[in-house]
Amino acid sequence: MNNEHRTIEQSTRQYSHSQELINNLPYGAMIVLGTAVLFLSIPSALSRWVAAVVYLIYGVAGIFWIIVFLCPFCRYYDTRSCPCGYGQIAARLCRRKNPKLSMADCFDEKFKRHIPVIVPLWFIPVVVGVIALIGAFSVRLLVLLIVFAVDAFVLLPLLSTKHSCKECPQRDTCPWMKGFHRAVSPTGV
Ligand code: SF4
């Protein structure tokens, strides 16, 4: 960790491993619930296993996509001020990138480019689950779909904006705060 990272840590909140774990729970729950929704929605035994496993792998790969392609441009890279701990994992996997633009502008550009890669994780279970419910109604699937929606569209954005994003110095320019968050959060919080 260099002097710049120490200064950032001293001027911002630092997260313990247990706090990082808690902050990762809504995303982890979304992936598990989304996998279960796909599994229950698809009638064919082989197809349901393939869809569930692919979604699960996509969810895990999405984490590493962010760690590799976004975190090296974030001011919380290699600090304990990253709310979910990805910034420290990124420091072990890849070097800090030297942006041509200012750090904030560069982060903004990388955010817009890479966040759409993981956005389908929010919508695939909803689309597949609703189509399955229309075809053959199931109380079990409906309940699972509602729990998924509450976690993905309410809890996850709520945790981001009320907790980690609230403390982020990039919040005024962040596309999550301006666009994506509103798109996935029906509460508009
Ligand atoms: S705050 Fe976000 S972009 Fe920054 S290091 Fe943490 S996970 Fe990566």
C-alpha cells in the first residue's frame, strides 16, 4: 500500500472483514435466488440444470469482471475503504491502471462501460420466471420470484445508496447514483 492509499484510508471509513461480508450478502443472495428461479422455471431437466449453472457462473464471473476491469480505476483500490472488499482483491490480481483522464472521469467512463455486463443478472430471472408463471402458475415460484425482486431491486440498491455510496466521494458523478440505480430500484431511493 502506497502513501496515496494510506491517505484515502485515513480520510474515509474503513470496513472490517465482517462488514465486507455483510455488504456482499445481498448480491450473493441475488445470485443464489436467481439460480433457484431459473431452476424452478424451466421444465426440461437438462435445460434447467444448464441454465442454473450458467447463471451461477455468470454471477461469480461478474464479480471478477468488476474486480479486474473497474476496481483498478477506483480510488478505493487496495484500501480498506472499499465497502465490499473487491478493491483489496483487485490489488492482488491486477495492477493499478494509470488513466489518461482524471481518476474520477476515468472511473465514470469505466463504470458506464463495464456495469452493463452484469445488469442482465437482475433481469434474466424475472423474465424467465414471469414467462414460466404465465405458462404454469406455481405458488412456490411466485414466492421465490418476489423474494428475488425484493433482494435485487430494493435491498441491494438500498444498501448501496444508504451505506457505501453515501460515503463515496465520487457519488455526485457516479452513473450508478444517476442512472442504473434508478433503473433497478422501483423505490427510487
Ligand atoms: S468501491 Fe467499487 S469500484 Fe471501488 S474498489 Fe470497491 S468494488 Fe471496486
